[in-house]
Amino acid sequence: VRFAAPAIMAGNVGLLKHASSVQGCAAALEETILSGGAPEGLFHNLAIKSAKVADLIADDRIVAVTLTGSEGAGAKVAEAAGRALKKVVLELGGSDPFVVMPSADIALAAKTAVTARTQNTGQSCICAKRMIVHADVYDDFMHAFSAGMKAVKTGDPMDPATEMGPLSSEEQRETVLGQIVKFRDAGATLLFGAEKPDLPGAYLTPGVLVDVDPDSDVAKEEVFGPVAMVFKVKDIDQAIALSNDVPFGLGSSVWTNDDAEKERFARDIAAGMTAVNRMLSSTPEAPFGGIKRSGHGRELGPWGLHEFMNLKAVIG
């Protein structure tokens, strides 16, 4: 939907190649657009395997490509688009920092951090994945954050009382559990969680990691599941350095009531988006996208619209 609306508004038609595991959703998107009155052919779902994508991108009738997905998928699509010299927009992964400074509302920050880490079972590109907390408020934050993570109700997504459902697949759960092993091998401590509950499905309890070596290979990875890394820092310089010390640069959330710190974070955190005293979320009027391995280009707003237009100079 984020791609289709601006692309169609800009005068294009759209082809969708959705993930193989969610072809029902892909068919429903096509049906929704056509049932809304769109002419036949304006938007078409392609139920094809990934191996067919490169040839599709090379087709002269395709003029641009946009992908929301993993870093690996983004690299393959960008390679194919590059060979064909075609515009590409990439919205890839992230390992977003959630920075808490002494002047912040610690109780609100901790409560929000729980939601920011566990929304969509931790499987959102803009989930807060690394909690970076000033030493002066670290203990208070950890007390509230740990209690909140332990209290998250995991269960049947159809139950209104459920706060967090299963991961997308058992394979993804095993990927996260494999990362936990690597964290421990690198010296990190799993305070609690990251366990398989006695439920049918790809469930995983929320977990918290501390004593993470920021220079370890696994600390540079995106954890696409409900497990948080928590770091203690001594000042804003260390907070910013640690925020930027990953290959991703999608979003960030900073918690401070100091105006100078707000300006510093907004300027110096290397990310496409920064939320101040709130959880990072996507809003239709604001540009959405990242830098570094999180991709390039923007979705939404006039910026997303212009991604699928060609700028033309007319000189009289």
C-alpha cells in the first residue's frame, strides 16, 4: 500500500511480487485495489518465485523498482536494477537505538521501550532494538523495563488479552535463538526470556540482554525478534557513538527534556528518522526511510511520490 498509492498517483502502474509465504495477502491487495474501481491492469499481483525477479527487472516495460525486505534481498534487487540502470528504492532492516538521558521521564520511556521492542513480536524494521541508557538513570530504567518485558502477555493473536503473538515462522525463531547463543559466546548475559513457551506455534518470550560487547559481530546484526540489548553509557558523546556503531541507519528514538541534547541527537545520530520523547512510528505525511545498510530513497509524503517521477527541466 505504501508503494502503490504514490506510484499510482504519479501516473504509474504497479506490479507486486510479494513474499512466497504471504501470497494470500498479495492476492487480497490486488483485489482491494481493483474492487475500489481501479481499471484492470493498474495493479497486478505476480505469484512468482524469487528466481524470476531479475529477468522481470530487466524487462524494458519496468522502469523502477522498490523493495521492502531484508538486507540480502535488497542487495540482490539493487544488483539487478543496477545492471538494467533503473531507479530503485530500498527499505531494508534496522537496529534502531532507543536512547534515554537523565532529564527524561524514565517511567514513560521504559513503558514505551517495551512496546517499541515487542510490537509485531519484535519483527518491525523500526522496532527499538538497542536500549542505550545513561548511567545516572540506568538502574531505574532497567527496573521498570525488565518488569514491563516480563509482563508482556504472549499468546493467541485472536485473544483480545494477548499483547504479543508468535514470530513469523519457526525458522525465524530459530534464527533469533541462534543469535542468543552467539551473544552468550561473546560474553553477553541473558537476564531472562528468549524461551520457547508451551504453546503451539513459533512463540518466543520477550528477553533482555546486558553486558553486550558492542564490538562483537553479533552486536552489529539486526535481531528480528522480541529480544532487547541494553547498554549503559556515561554521557551523550558515548550514547551517539554507540547509536551509530552499527551498519544500519533506519530510525532512532531519543528521550531527553534538554533542548541542547535534542538538537545534538537530531543532528548527529546517523539515521533517516529520529523520534523525540516518543516511539518511532510511520506517519503518511512524513518521509520514511534510512541510510547505510537500511537502504535509500523515501516512502510516503511528497518525497515518496517524487521517487516515482522523473524531474524534467523545461528551459524557454
